[in-house]
Amino acid sequence: PAQKALQRLLERNATELSIPADYLVARISDWLDPDNDLQQSGGAEENDYAALPHPYYSANSLMVNKSELRTILDLTPSDYQLVAPLVCVIPQDGVLKINVNTLKEEQAPLLSGLIPGIDDEAAKKAISARPSDGYDSVEAFFGELGSNAGSDASVKALFDVKSSYFQAEYTLETDDSSFVLTTIYKLDQNANPIVVSRRFGGPG
């Protein structure tokens, strides 16, 4: 379901990609999975990267930062600029979960890409209609989306009404320089924040 959702998201919101959306999804999947077998047509595995003029190997593990997308076979800098705003990477966690209570209206394309039958306007309406204290369940959120959202359990499983991970960006500016620190936190069982990763510098 996550692969299908990513493909829909790219087909709707990254229409100027230099490679087909299904090829990019296949190559990302092959980059992440632990084996060296192609999942489907258009994918790329260790041998494809090893044959490059400047060879390297596929990670065969989860990404640690979305800038790692730049290493995907045939992904151009322009492609990366299209894809990067649509995705995030949480180190050590491969589960796709979108908190419907933290989405902003400008992120409506994310919803319309993940949920078949929903367009940007319907997504914006559901976000703007969110109660002040948030939706109390994913079912309530889908009810606001209407019947076009369907009842596919595999799609609903991509959403939640709470978050365990948070990203904070700190910027220090002086007269002649700027310093940026991006930190990802995970809440433990007692809601205490634990640092998962830190990155120095600007956007990936």
C-alpha cells in the first residue's frame, strides 16, 4: 500500500519527473529492501549501481535522511527538487503513518496522493474542518472526506491521529553567518523526547 501511495503521490504532484513514477518507486523500494533482487520492472539493484562510471552500492536498508534520494539511479537534481517536498525520512522507522491532526492546508496534495478518489479540494476541506482539538479517530477524518474516500483498510492504515516523532529546526544567525541544526525526536512511553538524529546545515 505504501508503494502504491507513493506512486499516486508522484503521478499527481511530480508530473515533470525525468523518469516514470513507477520506475522511481521501484528503485526506491530496491534501495531499501535487504536483498539484491529486482522487485519489478524499472527497479535498480547493486549491479546497476556498481556498473556506473563512479560505482557505489545500494544501501539495502532504511534511509537516514531524504537527501539520500539523490543517490537513486537516474534521479536528476531537478527530480530531487520535485520529490523532496513530498516526502520525509524518519531514521530507524519504516512505517508510513500520517497524522491527520498536524496536516496543513498546503499539504493537501499529500492527502490526495495517498487516498484514491480524493482531489486537493476535498483534502483541503477535511483539513480546514478539523475540530480545534483534532479528530479523535481516523474514521472521523475519513467521514469528513466523504464517500469518495472509500473504505480500504490498507489505505486507512496509513493514517493516525497522534505522532510519536517530531522535527525541530533551530537557526542561529549572526552578522556574517547562519547556523542550522535539525533534530528529530521520538517520544518514549512517558512522553519524554529522545533524540533520534541531528543534522547540521541547511535543507538536504
